[in-house]
Amino acid sequence: MANIMIVDDSKFMRSIIKETLIENNHTIVAETDNGVDAITLYNDLHPDIVTMDITIHGKDGIQTIEDIKKDNPDAKIIVVSALSKKTLQNSSRDLSVTTYVTKPFKKEDLQNAVNSLI
């Protein structure tokens, strides 16, 4: 199974994501509520997958993804956000994100997204 880092500003949402992933035998290697720590943790731990909210503290999720991808182009990142995939795709920035899960999500949707990357 996968080693996963969770990035979300909501402790409640991190808990739901964590519970869902642990139920499916994944290991949570880190959690954070902000982009600056996410970049540092990614570089220290090199998780298999990152779940990334867009509206987080410090650097937003888009900037955090860009910074992680700059040094780690093969990073596997799942955006888990209330913003729709279409809204994010209409932004002028290329996120190079593998997949999206829109909040609120069904547990199976998150698990399917993770399974598509491992």
C-alpha cells in the first residue's frame, strides 16, 4: 500500500481523509495544514502520494503543488478540494495534477483516486 501525506487546513477534513486511507491499509506519513510545511515534509519524506487542498494556510495549494513539482516532477498529487476540477482547470496555471476529488466526497472516490496512482 501507499505512504501518503495529507495537506488540508481543516483538522476535521484531515481526520476524515486519514480514516479513509487507513481503513484501506495505507500509511499516513505526515499531515499539515499549510503549504510551506507541506513542501518541507515532501522533500524530507518523499511520500508515494499527497492529498492537497487548494485553500490552505501559508502558500495556497496551487503554489504548493507548483513548488513540489518543480523539484519532484513525478510527484503524485491528488487535489481534494471544494473547488471543482473545471474551475481549477480554467485557472491560468498548469497544476500537472493526476486526479481530483471534489469535497464533499464519498470514501470510495478517494480510495479509487489513490488506487489509480499505485
